[in-house]
Amino acid sequence: MISSRVIPWLCLAFVVCPYLGKADDETDGRNAGIAAAKFINDYCAATFADQRQVIAWVDKRKDVFPIYKERLSKLYRDALKQDPEVGYGADAILATVEDGGSKYRVVDTFFGRAHITLTLQATAPADCKHQVGVVMMQDEDGKWRVRSSGDLPF
């Protein structure tokens, strides 16, 4: 039989517990968003002569998973074999054929079981409303890394 002194504590636990996870979600969402925006904005700030330079730039990044690097490299290299002049013909990281933005910020966050999907929208130039989806996951050290973006699958 449950003591009458235990019942109020159980009620309190049922009320408080859902809010404990919410704080973690907010922190994770904020940290994943900061990491995603940094990756996309660093990419937009860089200048690339061709898709091989994009591959090299991504390969040097520590904030992306190896599978992301492999998929981007395969996508671009296969396209370059098919058409050496045009290659993929689009920006696979931002998922755009036209010019995307030059600066992005997080406008939406979706929490999956083991990942967070963020939607980033261009804030510059002012008339650009391009959006890109970025999937972030934590590595074994708890750091948020890019798992997918744009045309690259999860």
C-alpha cells in the first residue's frame, strides 16, 4: 500500500518530468541550430572554382559525418564523369540551381529519435527566400555534426 505521504510526491513527478526533457530539447535544438548555421554560412562565405574544390572543402571539415563527405564526393565525381564541364549542374549542399542566399538562419526545428532536422532560410540578400534542410546528429563525443543537407540523402 502506498503511503499518503508518497502520493503528493508521485503527483509532482508526473507534472515536472515532461518539462525536464523539454529543457534538453531546447538546448539540443539551439546547439544543433548553431552548428548547422555555421556550416551553411561558412559554405556560403567560401569561394569555389568547381565542384572538386567543394569536395576538398567539405573533406577538411570536422563538423560533418564521414558519410556526408562520401556521398557528396560520389555525387559530384559521378556527375563530373558524365559531364566534365557542368558536373552535377546544381548546388547539392544548398539544393538549388539558382543562386542561394549568402547568409542563413534557422526558421524551423523538428526533433527525430536520434537526429534534429533544421530548416534554414536565407536572410541575405534581402529578397532571397531560399530554404535548405539540414539534418544534424550528435557524434560519440556529443558534438553536433551535419549528417545531411540539401540534395544529399539522410
